[in-house]
Amino acid sequence: MFSMTTFPELDTGIRIVGIGSAILLVIYVLILFLRTTWRDGLSAGFLSLFRFRVTIPLVIVIGLNLLAFSLVFVRPNEVGVVVSFPSPGGVRPQPLPGGFYFILPFVERVQKYPIQWQTYTMSNDYSEGDKMGDDSIRARTSDGQEIRLACSLILRLDSNQAVLVHIEWQDRYMNDFIRPLARGLVRRQVSQFTVNEVNSSARSDLETNLDRLLRDELAEKGFILDQFLLRDIAFSPEYSLSIEEKQVAFEEQIRAEYQAERIRRLARGRADAVLIEAEARAEALILLGDALKTNKDLLTYRYIEELTSKIKVMLLPNNAPFILPLADLLKDTEGITPTINLTDTQMLDQVELP
């Protein structure tokens, strides 16, 4: 085997040139045969086929086609498996990485497989998955609820295991191996969870378990898993309705608790305000009592201060004469009454109010 790096389309170009030269050679030989036969007869026509002007181009064309069928280019994102008639088992044990290679023409051929990352999607979206229509995975939880899961696998073929993949699956590995494996493992793992667990934080546990199991299973068969993505979970209409009702009830409960807390806060604020006011009044009464103990006339002063402006009264000591003529005051002012000899206590009871 010989490997070299050159232009990617060289093998294809050589094959086109070889096929084209073979067609031109056939046309040339046919014209030469007909012309010689027409001029010199049939025997001369057959003899003309063995002349140098025919055999030399024939050798060149044959050599060019042998070169074209023995030269194979494997692209950088591919790996080649050589199906070989002389090799034991009908295949070369080592795959061909990217590059140019010579193989035995007509007894060997190269089967190419992609080794770039590929995404295989099973979705309930009719145009999103690898298969048209609803291709989601229908599974049943441990409590008997049916759910549908949409998922994707990002994987690639292990170039070192390409011969194994070719022997076991050829190019059918995606539909005949990876797809059934993924669907079966998803159903098996879902059956170990309840529907409420699948619809909760346990969903990440389900995704982690599936990623680990698929990674191990695919590695044994010559594939490398990059990621398993659990894209969507669809529940039955009955379960979805019950979840919606629970959510509505939960939101109403939160709203009621908020209103109750708001009312409690308002009531607590009012109670605090009343308590503060009562404490202030009590403290004021204590101060007032202390003041009355030292100054008994303070009560009379507070009484006079609280009288309205409409009350017109003159308080004088009961043993003092009037300085102003009371009769004149009575003529001009209504509501003024002369003082009488009263004790302090009686004076407070006899004040006339309008």
C-alpha cells in the first residue's frame, strides 16, 4: 500500500480520462477497421487491428484505466475499508484514513464511511427528525402513565473500528442498530421512573442514565457518543390537564396567602400605632399627674385653654371688686354673667356654656 497527499479530485480525474480514452480508442479502432476493410478486404481489416498504431494506444489506455481503478482517495472526514478478494475474511484488517492509496484493481474496492459528528433525531415534529412524521419514542412510566419523548444523539463512527462496523452493519448501522438501541434503552429507563419524577428534577437523572448506557453500548460496537439530548417530553392530555389544574390551584393559594399576609401586616401596623398612641397618652398622663402635684392651678389653666372662643366669661376672685363697670359690659356683650362667690369646685360646675 502506498499513501500520498495530493489534490482531492486526482483519482476521479484519472478515471474520467481513462474511460474517455477507452471510448476514443474504440472509435479509432472501429474507423480504422472499416476503412481498411473497405479498401483492402476483410482480412486486411483484421490484420490492421494488430499493428503498432493500434496496439500502442491500446496499451496506454489499459495502463491508464488500471491506474485509475487502483488509485483511491479517502477524504479527511472519511475512513476506508478495503474489501479484498485475496485477504483472509474478504477484508483488509486495517482501515484507511484520509489520503491517496493504491489497491489491486478489479480484486479490491474501498467502502468509505463518514467519521464526522452526526446527529440522529427522533422527534414529534413532523419535519424535524430523521424520519418524517411523529418519530418520538412512546414509553410507559412505572405508574402506568404513557409519555412521548423526543431526543437526539450526537455521535460518530470510531475510525479504528471501521472494519468491525463494516462486517456487522455496513452502511445500515444508523437505522438497524443505533435507532433500535436508543429507543429500547429509553423505554427501559423510563419504566423505572414515575410520571411525577419524569416531570421534575429527576428528569436530569433519566438523561444522565441514558447518556451513560448509550455511551457504553455504542463503544462496544465501534461508535463514539458525544451527547445524548432529551429534548422534549409530552404527557397524556389527562395528566397535562391535572398538572394545569394543580398549577392554577397553587397560584390561587399563593395569592390567598399573599392577601392574608398583607391583611396581617396592616392589622399589625394599626395595632402598633394604637399601642404607641396609648403608651404616649399614658406617659402624658403620668407627666400631667406629676405636674398637678407641684402646681394645683394647672388644672384651672388647662380648663381655660380648652374653652371655645364662643364662651365669654370673666373669672375674678370672689372677694375682689370689679375694676370695670359690669353694667356697661352687660349692655354691649351677651353671654357675660357676673361672678358670684363660689368655691373653686363649684365655679367649674357653674360656668355657662353657649
